[in-house]
Amino acid sequence: MKTKTLAIARVVITLLLGANISAMGQGAEVSTIELSVGDNMRYTPSVIQAHPGERVRIVLKGVGKLAALGHNFVLLKKGTAPKTFVDKAAKATEETGFIPAAMNDQVIVATALVKPGESDEVTVEAPIEPGEYTFVCSFPGHSALGMKGQLIVK
């Protein structure tokens, strides 16, 4: 009898704990997007789609072979001119991730620089305002060579 009562108690506790864990996870789902960056100076994929307010985890993976090439992911706020941003960012240093402190207010989120075999990740809530948001690599010259993409929020 004692063993049967103990077994029932374990089942009840497991069910209750499972319900709590499920409830805590509601609304906290995160979509994961893996972006590859390499020697071709492109993000793969270069277009990301999200719903307003959706939590998105961006995993940036360095897949190239040239060890000297570092890349990052910088998601710009709507209204930020990408060319002006990267031109000013080119004057920054690797210590700041090629994002000058005075320009942080133009950035929604950014990863660290990654080289081949490395990765970095950030989690961000997609902007509430639908539209297209540009992301760039702020390492000098990379955006001009085509290293940019779009987050489409709809």
C-alpha cells in the first residue's frame, strides 16, 4: 500500500512540475536563425523574416578558410543609412567590434567578430514596427563587397 501511494505521489508531482514548466515556456519561444559567413563576403541566408515582437536567436558561424577575415552581424535601426554607418564604423577598432560608441544608438543588436571556426550569438526581439531592417558586417570594406542583408518584419 505504501509503495502504491508513493508511486501515485510521484506521478502527481511529475505532472504538476511538467505543467509548471510548460506554462513558464508559453510565450517565451525563440526562433533560431543560423547565419554562415565566410570568404565570399555574404551572409547565408541574407534575408531573415520575423513577426513583430518575435524573439529571434541569431547564431553567426564563421565558415571561411581565411583566418584573417573577421565578420560580425550588426542589425541597424530603421532610418539608419547603412553606407554612412559602415563608413564611420570603419574608423573604429576591433576592440569596439567596429562599432563606435557614439553610434550604438543606431544599432538594435550586434554580435562579436567571428573568424573561421568560431561562432557568436545574440537573441533579440524583432521590432514592433513592420518593415525592412538592414544588417551589415561593420568590418572595414565588407559591407561594400556585399556583406549585408535584411530582416523583414511582417
